[in-house]
Amino acid sequence: MIGFPCVRAARACYHLRMPMCPICGKDAKPRTENKAAPFCNARCKSVDLGKWLDEAYRIPVEGSEAEAEDEQAAASPLPPSGFDVRN
């Protein structure tokens, strides 16, 4: 038989391999017992939200448009728009 022989064994196995909180690494209880799942508590959930809001999580992009604009601006002899050259 593939899988667990019974539901009771599946539950016991789940507790042996309880998922870990991605912020602190502690055991994170399942959603039925923990409103902050997949985090261990509300504090870790808030820390993760703060990281998203501070843009700490980023997806690396090669050859992005921002890099192309930076290279173009560096090669341009003109000052950036909105720059007042008068003294």
C-alpha cells in the first residue's frame, strides 16, 4: 500500500515532521491550531510582512529596464530632467 496505512499514522507522522517557521525556524503548528500559519506566531508573521513592505525580498532580474535606463543616463551629456542649471 502506498502512503499511510491509516489516518492515525498520518497524523502522528505529521507531528514528527512539523513544518518550521520561515522567520525563526521554530515548529509551526498547522492552521487548525495556529492562526499565524505558516509562521509560528503573530510576531513572526508581522516580521515577514515588514520585510515585504521594506522590499527586503527581491527577485533578481538580469538586464532589467532599470539598468538600461541607468546606463543611458550615465552616457547622456545632459543633466537629468528637472535639474536647474541656472545659478
